[in-house]
Amino acid sequence: MDDKAKEGEAYCNLDIVCKRLGDFKTAISYYERHLKIAKEVGGKAGEGRAYGNLGNAYDGLGDFKTAG
């Protein structure tokens, strides 16, 4: 795993913490960063995780249209 992929995983961990604290807007920011990096490095599993987590965070905000 290169440094860029590790950076993406770090964002994934930060966004999970923010979501658990109820800070969905900050979590979304980190999920988007994670998604961008996953796409850059070709990490399909990370990309899927980021999309799933984005949906959950938007759901937590009550933005069901974006979540779906």
C-alpha cells in the first residue's frame, strides 16, 4: 500500500469517528476525500466503502434523496 492509499484509509477512519459523534457534515467531507483518493489509486474496495459511508452519512442528515 502506497502513501496515498494510506492517506485515504486515514480519512476513512476520521470520517467514521465524526459520524459516530453525530458530525455528519464533517464525516461527509472526509468520506469525499477518501473517495477521491480511492479513485486515484484504483482502490475499488475503498471506493465502495466510501460510497456506502457517504450514503449513511447523508441518511443521518435526513437527506434521503442524496443518500439513495
